[in-house]
Amino acid sequence: MKLRTLTILLFFICFTGVFGQNKSIKYVLKHSVNSEHIEISILLDSLNTNQAMLMIPRSGPGTYDLTDYLAFFTNVKGYTESNNVLKGIIGRGSFFIFKEENEVLKKISYEVNIKKMENDLLGGFASSKLRDNYLGILGYSVFGFIDGLENNPIVLEINTHKDWPIFSTLKPSKNRKLGSAFYEINNYALLADAQYLLGTNVQILEINEAKIPLFVAVYSETPINIDEIGRRGLLTLKGLANYFGYVPMPHYTFCYEFLIPFSDRHSYGFSMEHLNSMTASFDTSRAIVEYDPKAQIGSMVHHMGHSWVPLRSYGTGYRPFEWQTAPLIETIWLNEGFTWYVAMYHVLENKSILKFFNNVLESAPMYIQKKSLRELSLLGSTQYSMDFNIGRNLFSRGALLAHQLDLEILKKTDGKKSFKDAMLALLRWTEINQRAFEYNEIESIISNGVGVDISEIWNRWQEPMIK
């Protein structure tokens, strides 16, 4: 009896110790309609100043870029249990520290200048926006995190004008809260990956015919047809669900912005994938205004397709993500090329896309042709869109590799298996192993998954185009 009591006591101590290490952190986002800033507070459970580092992201999954979000963070302060207010000091990197020793922080607050962010970041996909009756937030552009506490659960409170509806891809709903909203989030990665759309000029559509809760959220500075966007989104989901045979997302949101360009320097057109959403920032000339049975939906299919690969099956560097830098990723060709191949060749049945991919390779500059697939991916980790020769060649090489694998698998299995089974093998492997696959594991995962030795094709595509 005594031994049993001691065992229970030790279990309770261990359990409470672990639970204590994962206490919820509360984030509070405040927005005033007439301000160019938002204010964010992080409420802490007694964090010593010697350990406190407020990390500011410089990248996000799939951006393949470095963005200096820290440049828009101001008025960083730490509040101690002894009622001292400490100024945040920029460290040697993208973070703030609080130099006063042996103080205990109970709160950190800062402001983010959204207007300056949109002015300075010339790519529309990279920035949060503050427009007429609209605040559109990319999570990783405004939310910092405390180093070491990335896996703690989070409670997020958003406060804005009492008449402004609040929408988030965390928990999408047509019935939006006005003025304030609360969200419970498992960890920082999910907080940063999400989008938050505030304001009376945000339009929301729920697509009832979908297999999962499916939404369109739009801010537009020109008339648009949200039902047509929804129709295209439903086609996208159906096509991908038919191809893969299942849908991994609990819900999904297509977030669109159609904007009057901030200036002549700004560019629009790149979209971004997220775990359960995609964001597209276009100028008003690309507004979707009418039904088009021949609408080009390749970008929608591609970006939603990322919710399978790489967002749920990925190589080293992609997850766990290094928010404070652009991680070196060896498998961008797989992330982008395999998904473009599935989207265009199979889901949309555009067989002529192979000609485009081949043309990209044939016209590649010499410095790209001399790079192996792995080397080109490492280069693309920070320059994918900056030098789009790199980006185009990465996804084109990956897509053409996928096509050759498709033909080989079909041939060796008498049509019983195809490239789809290779994709499913990667997804299944990640679900079982719960980690990123190493580069030297990819070939065997696919070979074992489809029952075909793909090593000869794999090895050939790893080489530079010219030596």
C-alpha cells in the first residue's frame, strides 16, 4: 500500500512538472482603427530576464526567403513582477533581450507598424495590410515568440473596433465575432501560420457542398464575384480529393486580396500556402468578377495541394521550422515540382504542361544548369522568387522527375500503381514516423512504397544538367 501511494505521488509530481513546462501563454492583439500600428502583449508565467529572448520571424514555411520583419517592431518593453519596465534591446540577430539581470518578467509588449510594413515590403505576398476598413494579418509577420516556449499552448485574444467582424483561418466561421475574439492554439507554429482578417470590408463565403468546412475570405478594392471564387475553390478541393483519395485538412480557407497597388514599386501575384489555407494578393486588374467555365485554377490547385505535400510530408529544414532565419532546404524541387505535376498533369489533365517544364530547362542560364538538384534547392532556400530562374527550374526539374517516375511505375506494375502511390508512400511514411525525411531516405521510401526500384531514374536526376 505504501509503495502504491509513493508511486502515485511520484507520478503526480512528474505530471505536474511536465504540465508546468507547457502552461498556456496568452497573446493579446489590440488594434485601433485610426492607428497605423497594432499592439501585441505576451503574458508570461514568471520568466527570468536572463532567459528571455523575444524572437522575431524572418521567414515562414514555403516562403524560401528572408524578410526583415524586425524592422517594423517598435516600443518593445518587458514588465517585471517588481513593477519595473525594461526596454527591449535588439540582439545579434532577429530578437530582443532585456538586459536587467535577475528580474522576473510577467509581460512583454510591442507594436508593429503595419503601414510601414506594406510600404517597405515590395512583394504583396509578404506583408500584412492596413487598408479601408480592413486589417489583414499574416501571423508570422507580427507574432514574435519566446525562445524555448514554441511548443506551449497559446490563448489568443484579438481586440478591435466594436463594429469590426473578426475572421481567422484558425477556426473559420461565417458567424464572426464583433470587436473581440478568442482562440485556443496548440503551439506557436499554428499561431504564426494562420491569417487574421478584421474589418467591415471583408467578405466571407462558406461553400456548403464541400467535404470539409470550406471558406472564401476576400478583401477587394474593386467589385468581385465571391461565388465564382467559391465555385473554383470547390472544383479545386474535389479534384485533389479525387486524386489523393482523402482530405487531410479539418477545414480550409481561400484568402484573397484584390488591391490597388501601394505604389509603382510594388508587385502582386505570388500566392502562399498554409496548413489549412492559402493566401493570394493580387492587384485589382486580376479581380474575379464573372463566371468562367474555362478559368485557370492551376494556382489554386497547386497551393491547396501543398496541404498534402510538403505541409504534411516534408524533408529536413521544412519542419520543425527555423523561424528566425530562412532554413536550408534540400527538397524544394519535391515540394514545388511534385505538387505542380500533380496539380497540372493529373488533377487538371493539362498534358501540355510538360512542354513548358522542358522549355524552362532548355532555356536555363549556365549557372543553373551546373547545379545539381540538391545544390539548386539549397540556393533556392533564400532566392526562390528573388531570382525566379531558380524557382522555375526547381519546380520544372521536380515535375519532370515526377513524370519519369510516373511512367516507370506504371510500366513496371502494369498500370496497377502510379506516381500517386509514390506521393501516398511519402505521406504514409511521415504519418508513421512523425519526422522529416532525410535526403538519402527519399528514394527508398518511394521504391518500397510502390514496389518498383526507382534508383536509376533518381540518381540520374540528381546530377547537374551539364558538368
